Amino acid sequence: MIVAYIDAYRARFGVEPICAVLTEHGITIAPSTYHAHKACPVSPAALEQAYLANALYTLWVENWGVYGVRKLHHAARRAGLAVGRDQVGRVMAIAGIQGVTRGRHSVRTTVRDQDAPRHPDLVKRGWDAPTGVDQLWVADFSYVWTLTGFVYVAFIVDVFSRRILGWRVSTSKETPLVTDALQQAVATRRFSESHWTATRLVHHSDAGSQYTSVAFTAELLNHGMHGLIGTVGDAFDNALCESAIGLFKTEAINDGGPT
């Protein structure tokens, strides 16, 4: 743009005076820079990459500055940009942007009640089994660090749509934390479909004492849901919900979230 401005007025004022005035007003450019640019103009390919870098940077900022290569690539495709994943990675490096990484805080949240009866594991990691929404929900809770300590956050996620249907925040990890999240998930579905029922729905969780409690089991029965619990001590059994929680903490909490 600066070069085009100089081109428009160079016949009237000359290159050197124009560069001097622009520099005085905070737009620094030397006559030698202008002449070098004119001798070797920007190629169409370089110009296209510059426009792409600007578009990707804009998308990255609009998504809180947390997207890495994979998510930014998907966002670019949704925005109509014909760009490959590897190309997104190269342009991100040029633009100096990157996705956030997960933190390393560790707090134990799952404490089993050895004497409590447990629901059977009917899913066995069959996360691709649902063919529609409201067939399988997964539940879990974790902690979120704040300036004054941490709170617990419980989630209910629909496996098919990956939508967070219910969530609750509390300073206590007692049973009401997870029952409130379940109640909100049910209310969310009934808000969109007044005649919705959960009679065919399966609720999956880990073996934490909150999910095996009498109060939570009664809540499942009250809504006609089938409860099930995965294998104990298996890091991958409830990985789908744990992944959703990890992304929430990384993208919306640890990195500052939306501004």
C-alpha cells in the first residue's frame, strides 16, 4: 500500500521527499527500500500466502487464540478457505501463532466406594456405536484452578454429537455436584423437545463414589435411564469425557478463555 502511494505521487513530489514526509509521520520507509521493491516486486505466490496468513491469524484470534493446527485447519475449511493441514502448519509458523498446551496440575477426583453396588459396563469403549443423539451420555468431573484455589466442574456429554448438555460448578465434590449436572442435561433436552424422554438412554461414568451413590442411582431411575460404569483403574475407559474436560480447561480456563 505504501509503495502504491509513492507511485501515485512520485511524479509530482519525487521519491525522496515523499519518504521523508512519511517517516516524519511514523511510516518509516527509505528510498532504497522503495527502489528495491520496485526492482523485485512481490510474487503472486508470496502475496497469496500473505493473504492466507492474515486470514488464518484472524480465525485464530476469533477462537480465543487457542487453536492448534488441526482445529485451525477445520475452522479454515468451514470458512471456505481451500487450504491443507500441512499448509496451515507452515503458515502458523510464519505468523508466529500456536495452539495452547494442557497444564500439569493434578488433583485426585475419583474415589471408589468399595461396598457400593455398581452398574455393569455395557459400552466397553464402543464410542462409535451410537447412531444418533441421546443414545449414550458420558459423565465425569474434574477440578479447575482459580486465583484462590480450585473448584470442581462436572459435565454430561452426548457421545454422538459431542455436545456438552449439562455442567455444574461447586467447591464440593459431593454427590449433588453430579446430580445437578444430570438434571441440567435433562432440562436442556426438554427445553428443545417438550415431550423428550430418556427411557432408552444409557449413562456412562467411572466408578467414583458420587456415581455409585444411592442419590445418583435414584436420579437415573427417576428419568428412566440405564446406568453403567466402566472398568476400574482403566485410564482409557472414560477417555471421551475426560478429553472434553481437558479441552475445556485448556481452551476456556487455563489460557484465559474468551475476552
